Amino acid sequence: MSLDLAPLVPPLDMPDADQVLTDADRIAASDLVPLVRAIDADGLYPEAVMRSFGTAGAYQRHLPAPGGVLDLETTITAMARAGRECLSTAFCMWCQSALGWYIFNSDNTALQASLGADVATGKVLGGTGLSNPMKTLFGIEQMKLKATPVEGGYTLRGTLPWVSNISEDAWFAVISEIPEGPRAGERIMMVLHGRGDGVKLVSNDHFVALEGTRTYGVQCRDAFVPDAQIIADPINAYVPKIRAGFILLQSGMAFGMIEGCIALMEQVRGQLGHVNQHLPDQPEDFREKLEGLKAEVFELCKTPYDTSDAYFIRVIKARLAAGDLSVAAAHNAMLHQGARGYVTHGAAQRRLRESYFVAIVTPATKQLRKMLADMGASA
């Protein structure tokens, strides 16, 4: 699979922020809500919904592209509008938005003009295979993909266990390492296609939630990656540039999860408020904490290219708080809902299962705490 490359990056037709959120609300209510049960129970991937969000501009405003505005807040908020109803969809939106973030922060303008433009609008769907590299960069794992320089690009060998929002028609980003030779230890970031030469997608274990995310293992068997698909070579200066945005964009999943759980608590206030009032955590408590967390995240979103330790520590702490608050909100939604949330199709039990994903997706709670410790900061 090859790219039809263009020499220049045309300006994106950037939608108005208010209109993006209005359309995101409409799509979530009319198109996503009827599918939520099938997404959770049957592993349905909401492809039409994902493309509709793209048409509405939900994957664009954060991009540092010609015509772009570096507006991470709107992208995060649009993601949250989906996440109020379904974390699987919000996570796929993050995968899509992250892929665009990688491409448009690259020096490869031809890649931006071709693949990047289509990712930004949802014409092409795709994901991010950076879980293993992000763990490797912080001393948790070893790099699973190995690259060999060849004429016109690289060949890759290795397996990534889980890459989401992909299919045989999708593109996704990966990082690989040169294991030997004069460039041993150097790392390269690139995009692969689901039907690329030497690339194979394989089904893995089933999850307790997030089944509707088209998550596959990726096997690379001497997969050829041409120079045209390189995002950064090497990645040394590139990763510090993208890391804060990578993490901050995940806030949309958490914000939507927390808002949805607050709604579940409030939903039963009329019937169960006389007894729920004795629970120590109330919807107002979570709303206050959420507003404080949003204020911090959106302030951080103003300077995503700040590479200082002080700034990155704030980013890590905000992401850690987002995961913790998601789990706490879902736990309390279950307590407030009681038995009606504990049935097979109860929304509360689904949100509880989903919430743990916010805490374990890379960077997971334990990795975030390790990162803070490594930087000499307290959690």
C-alpha cells in the first residue's frame, strides 16, 4: 500500500469550535446512543459514527496545520461529548486525533498533505501503536519492533500486542528501533497500513469492555516501510514535542466518563435520594472536582510544546487525576444506582467496566506514578 504524495500542505478547512461541539452533541444523541449496547455487548465498531465526527471537525482543531488553530480544548471536549455515552467511541476518537497529532507535528509535509488531510476529516480512520514505545521510553518495556535500514526505507520485524481503531484499510503509527550496526539504538517513527507489505493483523483476547474498538495485534514480518511513510527519524527531538499533546488529548475520555457517571447519579435522585444522601460522595462533589480538573487541563493545552520538567509534571499529574476521578465516579454511579445498575444491561455496570480502561490505558496509573517518581515529584 503506497501513498499518493502531494508536494505542499493545503490549508485545512477549519470548522468553527461552537459548531463542532453542536454537531458532536447531535451525532452522540442521534447516532451513537442507539448503538451503545451493541458496541458494549457485541463489539460493534461504530464506523459511521466515527466518520460523522470527522465530517463535523472533531479531529481537526488541535492540529498544527495550515489553517489550524492548535485548539486542543475543542478536540478534547468533542471527545467528551461521545464519552458521556460510550467510552469505546471516545477512545477511538482519541486514537484518530492522536494519529493526526503525530503526522502534523512531523517535518514530512508530503505525508501531511496526503494521509494527514484524510485523517483530519475522518475520510481515513487510523490508530496509534505507541503503547509499547511509551513504556519503553520510561524504562518499563523493551522496544518490540526492530528496524533494518534498506534502500528507500526500512524493514520491520516484531509484534505489537494491541493497536486500536485499525483495520486492513486503516493507517497507524509505530516506533521501531535499529538493533545493530552503526545506528544501533536509534529509533524511528513511521506509519503502517493494515494491508502493507509484511503487515498482518491478528485477533487477540477479548476485553471486559472496549470491545468495539477494532483492537488487533500487529505482526511485522520484514514489513517494508518506504521513506515516504516516515514521521520522525530519529525521534529524539520529536517525542518531547508530541508527548504532552498525546497525554492531554486523553482527557476527553475521562471528562466524558465522569460526566456520564454524574448523570447516572442524578438520574436516581428522585427515587433514591432519601437514602443516597447518606453516601459520602455526591454528584456535586464530582462536578466540582471535574471543573477543577478541566480548568487545569485546558490551561495546559495552551502550551503543548512546553518541554520543561515543571510543565510535564503538571501534565502527568492531571492525567493521573483524570484516571483516578473516572474510576471513583463510576464506582459511585454504581452505588447510587444500586441494583438497577447491577443488571446485565445496566449503564452503571458498563461505566464501571469502562472506567478502569482510563486508568490502565498507556500511560497507566502505575506508569504515571513511576514517571513522577523518576522526575523527583510526588503524586
